Amino acid sequence: MKNPLTLKVESSLGIVLLACLALFFISFFFIVMKNFNLDVDAEILQASNIKRIKVVSGPERELIDGWLKGNTSVIILPESESKYRYILHKYPDKPWAK
């Protein structure tokens, strides 16, 4: 036979426990999905060999252009890629800034 005095306590305690369990599984699901998305993004970047494009500021572009005008006979720029990207890759010590 059930005790009528403990019936209300048992049911409210059960509701609290079920709510905590549900919150645990929901938070676990979101953590797993976040980590899954990070893993997928890393695999996509590695698979496609995407390189970060360095943004060249306006003053640095002017310095590179001036340096290129003085060295046009020495430097041959390929037509297939951006000249700034090529120059930054070819000359990492930045001789135009000296």
C-alpha cells in the first residue's frame, strides 16, 4: 500500500531527476555536434589544401609597386596568380620595406 504523504514528494523528485537527465543528454548532444562540426571543417580544409590569403594593406601595396618598378628586369610575375600574393610568397623578408 502506498503512503499518501510521500506520493507528492516522490513524484516531484522524479520530475526533477527526469529534467536533469534530459538536460544532460541535450547538452551532451550539442557538445558532440560542435566537436563533429570542428572535425568536419578541419578535414575539409586539409582535403582541399586551402591556404590562408594574407591581406595586403594599401601602403604596403604602394611600397611593393614602387619596388617592382625599380626591379622589373629582375622579377618576372606569373599571370596565373595575384602579383601581391606571389611577391609575398617569393620574398618573405620584405625587401620593399627596407
